[in-house]
Amino acid sequence: MANTTALLFFSLAAFAACSPSTCTFIPSTNATTTNYPGSSFIKTSAYPYNISVLSEVPIATICTSPTGNRTAELACARIYIDAIDEQLAFLYARRLGYAAVAGASKFATNTSLNDPSRNDVVAAGMAAKVLKYGATEAAGAVMGGEGCMIYAALKYEVETIQEECNNKFTVDVERVCK
């Protein structure tokens, strides 16, 4: 009987450790002050500009060939795209860290991870930001919420909760493209 009681106690204690109200989440330091693009702490290939400074990203006309050399333009564009992708990856990793904190907070308060009205606000906000910087509103909406950024963040939130708090936690996350 004592063994059964002890087993029950430990089972309940293990369950309590995984319950939303007692789960303690500590975010990853995923994108750090030592691994950012252009950091002196890591050896990276030479970039065409200082990728640790956002304001140094040149505009795409830098790759326009006055002679119309399309091969040179393509090669140039790829170099800059690779550098910008490095910056985007770093910033997105940082964003996912915040998304994981938001997801853990929602999990702890039994709030739905996926809030379509909030997703719409994020998508509209990104659409406006991208439009402000010269791209199209439609491209910003896709990036911001309609299938990309929010979908990936929600998947990351679910995976983080499963890893840190409750391995049986599931939420159906669908990629929505309008």
C-alpha cells in the first residue's frame, strides 16, 4: 500500500510539473550578442557591407549594371540577398524567442495560442510596414501573417510548450493564405 501511495504521489507531482499553472518557461538565447551577423566572435564569409548595422544595407540599384550585363546583375543580387537572409534569419530567431514567451504565457493562462483577430492585426501591421519601405502591401501581408511568420511562430510555440511543459500538448495550426 505504501508503494502504491508513493507511486501515486510521484505521478501527481510529475503531472503538476507539467500543468500550465506550474510550468516555468525560460526562453532560449537563440540569437545572441555573440552570434549576430557580422559578430567578431564568429567567422563568417565576407559580406558586401556591415551586416551588423541595418542602416548599411544598400538599396538594390547597387546591382544595376550600366551596360545591361544581366549575369553580373544576378551575381551581385545573390551576394546581397545572402547577406540580407543572414540578417533576416537572426531577427526571426529573436522574434521566435518572443513568440515562445507569448506562447508559454498563453499556455499558462489557458488562452488559445492561435487568435485569428490578433493574427489579422499582425498581418495588417506587417503589410503597412513593408509598404512603408517600398514593397507591396500584399507581400507584407503574406510575410506578416497570411501563412508565413505567424504560422511558423505558432508551430514554434507548440513545439516549445511540448519540450518545456507538456509533451502531450497539441494545437492544430493551419497555414492560412488568402
